[in-house]
Amino acid sequence: MSDFLQGLRLWFAPRRISEEGDTPDYRFSLANERTFLAWLRTALALVGGGFAVDQFLPDLRWGVRVGLALALIGAGVLCAVRAVNHWVRCERAMRRGEDLPVSRFPVLLALAVGVVSLTMAAVVAWEGAG
Amino acid sequence: MSGRGPGDGPAPARDPGLQPERTRLAWRRTTLTCTVVAVLAGRGALRSDPAAVGGAAAAVTAAVWLCFLAVAHRRMRSTAPPRPAALSHRAALAATGCVLGLALAGCLMAVIG
């Protein structure tokens, strides 16, 4: 968590980062940018999934529908925030010549998506049968 | 000794790994994804029950989509040189803010609309 807060300060202090170390090879920066964009697309897909649950499953009970939609949208928000945080930290690590930051986030996201998918399947089967 | 090594002569006119082009395509993919989500959001806004919620969501969605288009367009132009500069913090934060704006519109519609 302190890593995250440290990253948060860096978001708004681009000058402090650009004073550190050396400018990395432009190809590394571009690769970092594409990774950031891939995470942003993941975030957009999660938010879009939330919209889809909200709009295309009207037969679900209100609480279930809104709960699932909010869970997906919340995961999208986390993913977007983490995307920019990870981008900043990678950029800084490359400038300093350090190892790239490691993260538990992909595993957590995968587990969360798995849990939501199972819940979704159970809910759809339950409501379809009932 | 007539072969051309990686360090010889002037810099090539384009990146041999097409890194800027791949980055531009990544921006394009992301813009498309953003468009799909914005269309879904617009569809939800049209169907929202209190019209005020729908209107607010539609306004947020339209603003966010235009903002994302502008950010992506600027960045795609700035990757035109063979060795483009790194993405600016401002652009990264703006793109993230657009995703958060769409999420906000979605929460509004899911809970109230």
C-alpha cells in the first residue's frame, strides 16, 4: 500500500521523475506505454461488462443486477488506477536502471474475474430455473 | 565488410521494430474500445428512467469520449517521428480519467437510472 501511495505522489510530479536517472531508450518507453494502454483496455472491458450486465440482464433481481454491475465497474476503476500507477513506477524504474516493479495485481484481478464469472453463471442458472 | 551493422551510419528513417506504429495501433484499439463502451453508456442513458440521470450520464459520456479522442489523436500525432518522446503524464492521467468518467456514468445509471 505504501508503494501505491508513493506512486500516487509521482503521478502529479512528472518533473521529479524526469530529473532522476537517464532517459531510457525510446523503445522501452513505448513498450511501457503499450502495456499501460493494454491495461486501460482491460479496465474499459470491465466497465463495459458492467454496462452489459446492467442493460442486458433485466430479468435479474434489482440487487443482484446492480451488485454485479457495480462489482465489474469497480474492478474497472481499480484496473485503470493501477494502470497509470504501474506505468509511472515502470517509467521511474527504467530511468533509475532498477528492476521493474513486480505486482500481485494481475493474480488478484484474475481471481476476481473468476469469482464474478462463477457467480454470474450460478445466478443466470438459478434465475433461469426459478 | 560491406554489411550494414546496427551502429553504422546515420539513424534510419524509421524504427526497424515499428515501435511507434505499434504504439499508434495500440492507441487506436484503445479508442475503439472506448467508443464501444461509450455507445453502451449512451444506450443506457437513453433508457434511464429519471430523464435527469440519463441526461447527466449522456453528457458525461459525450465529454469523456471527445476527451479520449483528443488525447489519442494528439498522442498518435506525436509518435510520428522515428524516435518519439515518451508519453506525457498529462496524457496518461487524461486517458485514465476518461475511463473513470465512463465508470462514474455507469454507476449513476446502475444505481439510480
